[in-house]
Amino acid sequence: MTSATKKKLIQTATNVLQANDLGSSTKPSPNLYPHQWFWDSCFIAIGLRWLDIERAKTELRSLVKGQWKNGMFPHIIFSESDEYHFGPKKWRSHSYPDSPDNIETSTMTQPPVFGEAIVRVGELLSEKDRLAWYEEMYQPLLNYHQWLYTQRDPYNRGLISLLHPWESGLDNTPPWMRVLTNYTPKRVKALELLHIEYMLNYLRKDTKHVSADERPSPSDLFTLYHLADDLRRLKYDVQTVIKSRLPLVEDVFFNALALRSNQHLSNIAKNLGRTLPVDLQRKFVLAQHSFEHLKDSGNFWSRNAYNGKLIKEPSVGTFLSLYAGFGSGVDIALIKGSPWWPVYGVATTPMTSAFFKPRNYWQGPVWLSTNWLIIDGLKRVQKHRLARELQQSTLDMVAAQNGMFEYYSPLDGSPAGTPSFSWTSALVIDLLNSA
Ligand code: 2M8
């Protein structure tokens, strides 16, 4: 890649981040996502650290402002905008005693990338400033891990259970869609039987900004809404969810990120000369051990928390085991194989899956977030050549288009989803700076 191309990419990415800047946080995109999202802001801080380290810290501090008193980081912190398709009225966060005062949030969480972001920002600080930064972020990170392992590990297995696919960040990912097959609301099923489920598209707000065939199918989206409404009635309480037998998934993607975040929290504590609570330390050991149980025939899978059955529906989650530090178990050669990397990799769903759609959201497209995590994972397990190859191909894919898109087709790199997407911008900046 020429230095002129690199310069142009950095400029375009910087412009997007500036345009999406809400002051002390960054919205993921101009219209489709006009609020602050938890894992988006973590990736955004990882990019912003190269442009303005103080602004990167502010991004993470604004997440701490929205953190719940019980330690949960909500997946959305709402801004003033009323554009979003599942806004504050759908959540009613103020009715939960643990929600923050005077801030409207969602009432579920999202992938734990916060520890990673703290460490990445810390890397660019002097030792003294890094320790002060760690000191500031230690308690929020610790509280989050305490929440994860006390509130979301109901069977005490060291594996976090998720209540909704939005928590996984990979909203319509095939393993979750399979789990939800029996959960589709009756009225949606009726429309499906009559082959007129497209009519639901008239009721949705998200397709005002992005074409419906690049977003979750109408049946999938209304199933996700239905589940969120049911969970609200159960107050998002895991024990009540278990009694009601609503879906409960030990999500491989989320748990891989949690494992790495456990390592980050332990290192931060060590740097500060602190000792983590003994119960949490035990959970971390158990988590490391239990993750192995998600492994079978060259892949890692999510698991149904009720019956312990692996959900054998391929998804990019399998490669996150590398990011969690598991060099064995997943067949690394698979990454370069054509179902995952036809022209551009890594597809979020392989071409061999019945769910595969090259330009549809988490059912095929290449995303910068997942590639960034896989590149990092490959480096962790000493596969430096493949990591470099993926890094280069990711940057080439973005550079071939004008702008920073939400996702890209693995078949030809054509852009899809919303334009001016913040984490694509931030992670391009990061990949270019850490090349
Ligand atoms: C997407 O999810 C939101 C719901 O949280 C949506 O579809 O409205 C996902 O891609 C998620 O991972 C991401 O954090 C969010 C904002 O970019 O958008």
C-alpha cells in the first residue's frame, strides 16, 4: 500500500470519527445508530488513541458514566436523538434500581472489550500516566467482571450466559438464529406461511437508512424485538429467565472476549499491586478450563446453557478462541480456506452455511471488528505471517472503496450496511499505526 493511500485512509477515517463525535462519546454512524454503544466505543477508543489520547480516555469515561450500580455496562447509552429503531421507551431503564441516575440506557450488555480498550490506551501513556489511568479504570472493570460472573453464570460453570443475541454483538448470527427458530412469534410465523413476511418491512425504522436485504430479515428482526419485550417483562433477571425457559446461550464469541478481559483485569491488578477477590480468581480459573468444553472437531461452538449441547452452526466465533489464547483446538488452516476467505476474509458466516448471504449483516460479511480480533489472536498464537496477510487484505478491502462502511462482502469487497461507520474508521487507524 502506497503512503498516499495510507494518508487518504487515515484522513477519511479521521473525518468520520469527527463527524460522529457527540462531544464526550462517538455514535457508531450518523443516522442508523445515533447513540453510544458499549463495544463500539471500546473499538473507537482503540483508534482514537492515535489521534488524541485524551479524547480516547473521554470515550471510555463516558461508558463509566452509564455503568449500572450493579456493575453492568449497558449496551446502549441513549443520546437525545429519537431516530433509533429500538429506543429508550422500549427499555425503560429508569424502572430498574441499579440503572444510573438521569441517563437512559438499554438493560442488557454487549461483548466485553472494555479491558482491551483500557490496556490499548494505556500502551501509549508514560508509565506514571498509565498507572494513574489503570487506577481510574480498575474499579469499573472489576465491577463489570463481578457482575458477569455473579449475575450471568447461573450454573457456576465459569461460562457467561447471554439472554439475547444483541448481547453477543452479532445480532443475526446463525447459531443464535437457530436457537430462536422455535421462538418466532405466532403472528410472524403466520406471515411466513403466507410468504408475506416482507410486509413487516413497512413497520421497521432501520431500513430507512440501509437497504432491507443488508439488514436482519423481517422475521428475524421481529423475533429479536419480541424476545427483548419478553425479557423486559422478566426484568432481564437470569433466574426468572430460567424459570420461564427463555433462550440462554453460553456464547463462544462473548466468552472468548471475557477470557481475554479476565487476563487484562488480572494484569491491571498486578500492575497496581492489588489482589482480585478470591471468588473472582476462582471463576477465572474455571472459565479458562470450561472454555475447552466448547471445543469439538476443529472448532469452538456456542452452547445451550440448559442442556449443555453445542450449537453446531458455524460462525466466526470459532476463531475468537485464538484471541482468548487457545492456539490449539481450532484448525487455523480453516481461516485461509475458501468458505471463510473467498476473496476477502474472514467471513462472519462461511459460504458453506445455509445461512450465508455475502452482504447481509452478521450472516456473511467481513467486519473490521472481528478481523481486528482475529489478527490479534493470530499474533498471540505466533501465526505472524497469517496475521500480516489478514491485516493487509483487510486494509486493501477498505481502501478499494470510497469511505468507511459497516461491513463488506467477502466475495468481492463491495461495501454494505451504513456508510461513515465509526469502528471501521477507528480500527483502520489502529491497523495502519500498528502495522
Ligand atoms: C448492531 O446492533 C444494534 C443493536 O444493538 C442494531 O442492529 O440496532 C450490531 O452490529 C452491534 O454489534 C453494534 O454494536 C451496533 C452498533 O454499531 O449495531
